[in-house]
Amino acid sequence: MTEVFVVIVLAVGLGFAVRAFGFAKCALMLMLVCTALVPRNLTSTSLSKHVGIAPSNPELTTYAVVLAGFLLFAVFRPQHGYRLWLWIPLLLWLTLGTILIWSGGPTVEAGVLQLILAPAGWVLGVNISGQVSSDGGRFLVRTVFLIIFVQLLVCGLQVLGLNVNAMDASQEAILGLRYNGTLGHPNDLGKIIFLLVALILPFGRKLERFDLAIWRMAIAAALVVLGLTGGRAVSAATVCMLLLWSVLSPSREGTKGRKALTVGIALTAAVFLAGVLLGRFDEDPEGGARTTLTDIAWAQIMSSPWAGVGPNLYVDVVGSYNPLTASGVPVHNAFLLALAEIGVVGALALLLPIVACLIRVLPRTRLRSFSGEASRVYVCALPGLYLIGTTGWGVLGGYVLPLLAMVFAVVYSWSAQPEVEELSQLEFAQR
């Protein structure tokens, strides 16, 4: 009876929230809170700890519930479409593999459900993109600023030694003076911050006064949080994105000084983060056992290049003959992990939406409109995503994957809006 009451209260509350903020803003707010602030498991069916892209059994999570709820809501909004065709190869391959190829029971099912969160996040991003940008990005920027500020506050309390969302003793002994905010791992926090910066970056030249100040504070706070996570790849990826965005953005009359200032700030941030992370380079100059793990992964990929071992089964299968992997250390490369688990066809299908959209946005990067700005951010974020993906596997797991898919879908949709593109071309011709 209590559970039913809670469900009714949540449903009523969600209805009021949608009425107050609108479908898009409410979906965005809840999705960001459930992935970037308080991602939680609502069930606990996995009896033992499992290292992989998902638990050993399918689990119900806050972000999965939000995705499912708003996608069901989106069924009644057909005018916005779904643009799911880019994900059909992956969905077909996962269906075929589950039925005919992979044997792993609940562990594989959990992995498949985890990978399905990517197209789900994508569809949600496409549906909310137009309304989210309709107010000039003010709601989005303010929401992201609050989330980053909370993460900065929690990291600050952790620096002071307070027991706020503390990691377990064994993990803390390995990670040392690195801080995880409200999330489970410092590296996950770094990935989330990178995605949040990419989400608000297109509005950097569109906002005015108060909201522009909030945007700048959000970027500055994000860089501080990145330094506190101690993540080298995520810090380098974020600074790289900011620098490329500053360089590629077309200068207008009277704004060349501002562009030089932006580049200078990005370089200053790079120096700041380099100083903060210098200790980590001294402690671990070669990135630990990554080279060994890469060799192990390639050997496994070559032994089963097409089928793979099955989603979420890498540690189980490779660990059966390799002690290092059996200790709970998968290959620290998301692309190799995808190749090893779902094979060449599956890995290519997973990358297809990102690459296909890159081809489409490239011609628009020279537009002087919001559409062009979003195109430049999409392009500038990809080198950082590549750096993060080749130095860790976390982008495929948990709450990071659906947020990643949603962010890139939103930014792509902003760049692909036909009416905005036509208007920007007219404005460009008049200049």
C-alpha cells in the first residue's frame, strides 16, 4: 500500500511539474538530476559485485525510470518525431545476439538493457531540444550551473575531510586525494562535467548579462571540479573542447578581443589543471597497466571478432584465463571493450549515430547562427570524447551512457534545425 501511495504522489508531482515547466524542461531537469547528481539503483537483485558496463542482473535505476516515463509521454507528441533510424542497426544486432549468439543469462540481459539506454537517451534529446533552446538557453544554463555548483560544494566538503558520500576504504586507498562529489567515482564525475560543459557551450555567445555571468561561473566551477577529480583525460578533453570552440568560432566586428580573451582563459585553465594534476603524472606516468590490458583485449578481440563475448561479460570471460582481468580490471578503452563484447558489427553500429551526425554538421560549422554554434560544439566535443573513450571504459556504463547520448542528440538537433539554418544563412548574406 505504501508503494502504491508513493507512485501516486510521484505521478501527481510529475504532472504538476510538466504543467509548470513544460514537457521538455521537466524532462531535462529530471534527467540531469538523475544522471549528473543523484543516480541511484531502485532495486538490488545482484547478489555479488560485478565489474562491467552493468550489474550482474538487470536493475531498475532512477535514470531508467525517467527515460521510460518521458519516452512513454513522448508517444503522445508525434509531431516531434523520434529519429531512431540511426540506432536500428544496433537494436537489431543486440536482438539477434541475445537470441542466437550470446549465452550469459541475466548478466547479458543487464548489458543489453544498458546499451539500449543510448538510443533511449538519444530519442529523449531529440524530443526536448527545440523547447530547451526556445528561451535562449536560460533554463538550461541555470540548471546546469546549479548541478555543477552542488558538485563543487560536495567536493569542497570532501576536501575538508567531511564524510559526505565517501568512497569505500579500499577505493579511497587506491584513488588517494581524488574526489567524487555525489557520484560513485571521480572519473565518472569528470565525464559528467565534460558532458555538462558541452551542453551549455553553444549558448556562450547568445546569453546576455545575468545569464552570461552564470554561464561563465558554470564553466569556471566545472574546471575546478575537474581538478578535484584528478582525472587527466577528462580535464584534457574539456580544455581541448574549449580551445577548439574558441578557435573555430567566427569573429565578428568588435569581438576579436573577446575571442582572444576566451582563448587566453582556456589556456590559463589548462595551466591550472596541469598544475593540479602534476602529482598524478608523477605517481602514474604510464597510466598503470593500460598497455598490458590493451594487449589482452586485442587478443580476445582477434579470437572472436564478429560475435564478441557478449555485453557485460568481458571480465567474466577474459577473467577466466587472465588473472589481471579476473581481479576486476577490464580494458581501459571503451572502443576496445565494445569490440570485445559485441563484436565488430555491434561496435560499428554503436558508433554509427555519432559519426553520421558528424558528417551532417560539418558543413554547418561556418554558419554565424546558433545552428552553426551548435555544429561547432558538436565537432569540438568529439576529440575530447575520443580521448575519454580511449583511456577508460566508463562512457559505456551506468548513468554516463544515457547522458552522453542525450547531450549529443540535443546538440545535433540544435545544429540540424532547418528553419534556424535558413534564417542564419539569410543573416549571413546580409552581413
